[in-house]
Amino acid sequence: MKYGGRIVSVLTGLILVITWDFIYYFVLQYPVDLKVDMVFTLLILFISYYMGKHYDISHNTLAALRKSEERVKLLNEEMQHVLQSIDEVVFHTNAKGEFQFLNQSWEDFTGYSVKESLHKNALHFISLNERHEILRLVRQSVSMKREKTRMDFSYQKRDGQYRWGDVNIKLNYNENGDLLGTVGTISDITERVHNEEELMEMNETLAIESQKLSVAGQLAAGIAHEVRNPLTSINGFLQLLRDDANEKTKEYLGIVFSEIKRIELVLSELLILAKPQSVTYKRINIIETLEQVSKLLNTNAILYNIEIQTNFHERELYIRGDENQLKQVFINLIKNAIESMPHGGTITIDADINSHNKVQLIFKDEGVGMKKETLDKLGEPFFTTKTKGTGLGLTICLRILRDHGADIRVQSELGEGTTFHILFEGVQASERRKREFLQKQ
């Protein structure tokens, strides 16, 4: 009750006054003095009311304080529950860098228990080779009175495993600018660091591959100029020698001529790789191009008991590119597929457009397939699995596809065949066709 203390105190005062009057007037038989009696009664009631009011205020204050304590306790429990449930490490240190608080994630993060880590310096858990650098960064932040700082660091877990962490620190100062302590979080970024390292390695590998292609181009230009002219002279003089040669010599010269033709083939492909080709990019219907290529190679495929099947979901799929170069790519892929199927089979060509407006082409064969080691080297200059291959055909195809902004992916397993997935950016039908359509309406 809000006024319970005042009511009880006033009633107690009345009882005291009545008891006093009874004893004073009826038991001791003193004469009645109303003025004195009235002043005494009012004084007692005033004191009773004041004491009751003070009691009520104190009681209400204590009740409110108890409720506040309960709310604070509940908030602390909730905060502790949240802090202990966070995957990141949450910490608090004093001005010396000694841990004052650590959540439960610290144990998973480092392998050390929270109990044994409290009141130890944070630098104790950081790798020796980074300790001085982190200390320098913290001192620099304190000298510049920064409120926040962030850094990456490596550390060693209790089991000896090295990991990487990302720490966000909030620095707290007093009114004089002296450091009071820090609070912050630590995240495990080991996987991210490893991914970045792998990406760097991939970039280095791509740079090496690009350098190889550049060297191949430079070699091609040099070989074309330095070898082709004397080779023509050698071929001419050998032709003259063959006219007067005996049968045995003619047989040997035939082998020489066949090898000269092989050298010329290598030189031709090297020139394609090195010399910038004249290309004309325009809208082309890739379906028509694929149909022409499949008809061209169908006769050759039949000789090897191979069937070329086409599966086109659309009759018109437009991309922007050079038709002659793309024919060269498709012919190379189909010829490789034919050569990989010595016992016959089926080559399937699919063409469709996906939800991202990408034209997707799939060349699938039922050939001997490739090992992972072979698949990883696919497209490298001069790498080939054929006895008479130059190792430049697929390299040229990849360069053409790259110039067309196409993505290529290869899947292959031994005995399971090989599949080439090629993605082109799709384009709309030509404006001329749109106008013709509108005119017909």
C-alpha cells in the first residue's frame, strides 16, 4: 500500500494519545487543560505522520531499488548469454593489456580455457614474429588518441596449429586522455587468408600461362621468318634430287617430304597463334553455324562409325562474333571428339539459352576420356596426347573463345568421354529483322 506507513503511524499516535489521556485524567485525576492537550495531540500526530511518510518513501524506494536490481540482474544474464553465444571472441582488457573478460568462444579460438587466460597479457597469445608489430600499432593508436583500430594477426593454438585472426578494438580513455582499457572482438579469418593465398597462386599461374602464350607467339613469329624461307629452298632442291634418285633414295626422300609437311603444319598453326587475325564481329545465328559444321564433318564421322546428333531447342540463337573463327573452334572440337572414339559412338551437340541470357553450347563425346593430370594441362601450348599432334589446336581455340568473351568448362573421365561447355553472351535479333516484322504488320 502506498500510504500504509502513514496510516499505521497516525493510528499508533492516536492510540498513544488516548492511552496517555486516560492515564493522565482518569487514573492520576489531573485537571483537564484543553489547550495543552490539543497541542500535545497535534504534535504527536504530526510526528507520527512524518515518521509514516518517511517510512513509506523509504519502503517505496527500496521496492523500486529491488526491482531495478532484478532488471539489472536479468539484463546481465541476458548480456552474458548473448556474449557467450557469439561465435566471435569478445574481450575486455585493462590499460596493461591484461584480459579482464573473455567469452566462451575464446576456448574454441585458442584451445586455452577462459579461467587460465584471464589476467594474462593478450600479447602472450600472439606469435612472436608479430608481437612487436601489433604493439607498435596499438601504441600508435593510443598516441593519436584513436577510439577504434583494426588489425590482422597470426597466432598459435594450444595444439601448435597456426591460425589467423581479425581483431576490432575500441580504446577507452579517461578525462586526462590516459588509456583505461580496451574492449573488442576477434574473428577467425584463417579460411579467408588461405583462399586469398590460393587466389594469389592462381593469379601467378595464370600470369605464367599468359607468359607462356606470349613466348609461344614470339617464338612463332621468329620461327616463321627464320625457318619457312630456308625450308622452301630445301624442299625445292630435294624435289630436284628426287628426279634423278634411285628407288631406295626416293623412299628415303618420301619420308623427308612427309616430315617437311609436318614442319609446315606446325609453322602454319604457330602463325595463327602469333599473328593477329583479321576478324569481323557481327550478329550471327549460332544454330546455322553449328548445322553447317556438323554437315561438313558428318561424312568424315561416318567413316569412323560415328554419328553426330544435334539437339537445338531454338532455331535462332544470336551471339556477336566472327563466324569463320567460331567454325574453326567447332571443327577442332568435333575432330578431337572423332579421334577420341576409335570404336565409334555418338557425338552430341546441344544448344540452348539459359535464364541469364547466355547461349550455352555442349559438345559431348563417348570417347576414351582423359585423366585429371591431362585435363589440368589441356590448352597449354605444345601439350598434346596425339602422336602427330602439334599441341596448338586447342590453344588457338581457347584464344578465340577468350576474344569472344566466352566461358569454357571441360569435364572428362577415363572411359566416360569428354564434355565441353561453352557460354556466350546472347544478343537480340537484328534491328533490320525487327523493322521487317513491323512493316509486315
